[in-house]
Amino acid sequence: MNKPNNYDNTSTGNYIPPEVGGHHLIIKQVNETTSKTGKPMAVVLFDFAPNDKQPNYMSEEFKNDVRPEKKWPHAGTQYILTEDENGNCSKNIKRFMDAFEKSNNCESIWGDKWASQFKNKKIGGVFGKVENEYNGKVTMRTELRWFCEDSKVESADVPTPKYLNKNNNGSGSSSASSSSNDTNGFMPVEDAGEEIPWG
């Protein structure tokens, strides 16, 4: 057999998950939309910054996606409900905005141009293990647990793993199903719908 074309540059598909703990992030895009249940939310697409321990992680995942219709990686997407059950500002959109303002030493712009102010701006994020259930299979994934100020990344503690069943100690599978809202206010992808990245 002759050596196939591009053999040396072909990936074997070995997946390396994001490391737990703090990461320096770059915001790629923010969109305003609504959830499947009609609630207003912001969709934040981000990558690991060039100065991070895993630089350009999401961009590389996206580049190596061989599906006909590429999607920005789940690990680099956050769906944040902007209102609580009473119609007031949610704690999570406020936390995101505070982290954005402190990371970039700026004041937020409100109104029609709100979503455009974030492109290529820095922010911090803290990642941890989260148990998920999909098609009856329970797995642990590394996900963004919350946004933080970029200067707080290096000192960020690793979050305690989050299980579907609060009584689960991690020794077995959970019988609980996913709730429609994370306790941190982020929405699961299956509840939020699909988001196509920028062109």
C-alpha cells in the first residue's frame, strides 16, 4: 500500500477535553434570541484566548469538525436567560456583564447595539465536571460553570462536580433527568435550540 495523501497531517480523533479550573476566554459573538419556551436569552460563543493554557481550543474543534454543517462546539457556547421567573434581570446575565466590564475596564452599551460590543473582547471562565444524560446514557462532561473577571482566572478554584441527582456521590449513574435550567442559569443545548456560528 502506498502512503495515503495527507497521512502525516490526519488526526486520529483523540479527544482532549478542556481542563477544569479557570480559563482566559475571548468572546467571539453574542446574539439575542429566545428559548423554545419564548424566554429572552443571550447566546455567547467563546474560545480560549491565545494566552490560555489551551489556546484556540474551540477554533481547533470547529476546524476539525468533518460534519457537512459545522456547529460551534458545545463547550464554547452558553445560553443565558436574561430574565428570572418574575421578569427581572437574571443573576447570570448580571454576572456575565460584570465580568465583561471588569475584564475590559469598560461600561456596557445598552440598546440596539448591545450584542455587537462583545466581539473579540476578553473575559474569564471557570470550568468543571457536569453530569449529563442523553438518550438514556449518563456521562460527565467538562463545561463552563460560570464567567469571571479575566484577572481572577489564575486563582480560580476547581468547582465541585455537579451531578444530575444531588444525592449522587459519583460512584454510579443517576436516575434523575436533566432539568431545563442549570442552577447557574445556563440553558442546556437541547432546550435552547441550535446556534450557527458566524460566517
